[in-house]
Amino acid sequence: MHIYFSGIGGSGIGPLALIAKQAGYEVSGSDAQDSSYIKYLTSQGITDIHVGQSQEQIAAVHTSNPIDWFVYSSALPKTDPNHPELVFAKQNGIRSSKRDELLNQIITDKQLKVIAVAGTHGKTTTTAMVIWLFKQLGVPVSYSVGAKLSFGEMGQYQEGSQYFVYEADEYDRNFLAFHPYMGLISGIDWDHPDIYPTREEYYKAFRQFIAQSEHAAFWQSDVKRLGQQPTDHQMVLQENNPKIDQIKLTGQVNRQNAWLVANGLWPILNKPVEELAAKMNGFPGLSRRFEQIIPGIYSDYAHTLGKIRGALQLAHEVAGDNIVVVYEGLHNLRQHFIKDELKHIFDDIKQLYVVPSYLAREDPNLPTLSPEDLKAALSEKAQAHTSPAQLNQELKQKIKQHASSGDTVLCLTAGGTGSLDEWLRQQFKT
């Protein structure tokens, strides 16, 4: 079967293309721009990749080797319903779907059991922890995770594996396409108002995900939040369990994620919870989760309220009160959605710089909130140490001055071309 991946350089589509290649399918694809990840996929044997997404280019691929399945990201039909590749696939009767349908096909073909990690915050780190624990124990595992790992690929199919570990994103209701053997819920808030207009709709989707999971593990606070009645096949964990602090990872959210993993996996790995929890102390972390760019400067993909609170707690644990934050909101729509709850979140830091939000999948009817607008939404206490800023030399010098004076600079970033994260890596190369 020949599968064509549109947006093959992306963090969701790219790993799936690698999984498909390793599972024995023919793979080709395209992206709007070149990237280091495309070069990496090429080095892994996926050589039929072109930059540019015109009908002529996909037609040439189809003529050379007929495409059986066209796979695209959730965002593609929303941002461009007349995308030339999407139109070509429809006109030529090529099977087309988002990534979840193909992934389910691979899971079925290879007779894998799914361990799915879902949640508003913490799911990428938790997914990486699951993968890391399997690898530490030498148990074959296949997986897909939305971040770069120091101990493996972003996606992998391993011959002989029994389980597939998946970061199950709730955006566009993607996670409801799966019926996991084990569902791990890292924490629930309310997000993606473009998909879930009310809090109750968001909670309803998570209740459905849990119901579709043969087994599940989640926190007591989420049981209350969802109004859930746990069954015998569902494990409820207490956030204040003192055993959590026996895990020595930095950051309370990391310790809780590790405890969730240890408890969720002991029936699968047939090891005591305490033994698995102890092994979690060696977890090396992953990219863009309090990742050090250079000494004193960190990048963290924290964009929901829960993630921001978790990143700030971790930073205070590391650096006390000497915290300087550079804040880049991810999506203007989300800033409208959370701005009232941002009011006090930056009260207890030393300095805050607010840069323009990273824009994608936006509602054109919403006015774009500027750094000045976001500053005005903060409390008086926070406004007193907040400055609007741009990604320029002035900001670079301020960040350097803070880091050289002993402050910890925490950059809450989006990702991708033109983001604060990319700018940091360009300006502060090691």
C-alpha cells in the first residue's frame, strides 16, 4: 500500500510516516517548507518527499506510483478546504483521512494493544515517560509522541511489540477514534473552544474516551471534575499521596506524571509500583519542556493554564524567586479564552515580557490581542513588572542581562517557524 502524507515534516504527521515505513508500507509525502525533520526522514529511507504542495507535484507522484491513501493533519481542511492536494485526492478517488484512521489500521494490522495518554496538560511528557519505562525494562514497544526524545525517535514501529503507546490529542476529537487497552489521563481542564464551545462538551468527550478504554487511570480531582463514577477497571489516584514525593524528578507536575505512569503500567509490565516509580527518577526529560537553551535560559511549551502553572512551579523549585518570564501565547483565540484567568498567574515572578502571540487556526472575526492588551488583562501587581516586547535585539539583550545576573529566564513558547522557541535557538546558539 502506498501512503502519501501531506505535511510530512509536522510533529504529528512525520512520526506516523516513519511508523508506516517501519511497518512495511510504501511512503511518500510533501510539506510547504523544508526542515531538519524532513532531512531526517530522508535519511531513514523515506526519499520520495517534495517541498511544495501543488496539484502538479502530487499528480506526478500519483502517475509514477499510484497513491492508495492520502493522509493529512486535522488543521489542513480547516485552514484551507481547497488545498490543492486535498482537492486532487478527492478528484482522483484516493482514500483520504486524518492520521487517526491510518493509525488504527496499522494497530489492527499488527494486532497491537493501545496505551493512550490523554489530558489537557502533561500528555506529551507522560507519553514520553511510558515509552522510556518500556525501553528501560527492555520490553519491545511501538509508539508516537509529539516531541523529540533523547532516547528514541518521535515515532517507531518495533517488530515483536505488543503495545502501541500513543499521545491521544483531544483537538478535533482525535482521541475518540481509539479504543485503548489502557487510557492514562494526565489532567483535565477546558481547552480548544473552537472544537468544544462549552466546558461540558469538553468534559463529555473525556467521559466518552474513558468509557471507550478497557482500563483507565486518572486523578481524583478529575473524577470530581467529570462527575465520574469509577468502575472496577478504573484506577483513581490521589494527588496528595505522600509516596509521590519519593520520586525525585524536578517539578511537582513531573512527579505526578511519573506516579501516574508507574501506577498505570504495573499491571502491564508486571512490576511493583514502587519499583517502577523508582526507575522514573532517571527520566531524562524531553525537548521544549523546561529545556535549557543555554545556562539560565529555558524554553517550555506551556500554553494552557495548567501547563503554565506547572512550568512556573518547576521554575520556582529550581530558582526560588529569581524568575523572569517571556510569554508567547499560542493562538489568539486561546488568549481571548484564558485572558481573565491569566490575571494573577504571573503575580509572583520578578519580571514578565509579553511578546506577540503565535497565530494559527484563528477566528478572523476576533481582534488580535496585542502584548499591550494582554498586559492590561493582568493584575496591578503583575502589571508593575510587565513589559510588552518584540522578538528583536532589545529583547535579546534584556534576556542576556537577566541570565548573566543570575536570574532564571523561562520562555513560555509556541513552536514552529517564526515562534519564540525558534528565535531563542537562533539567537542563543550553544
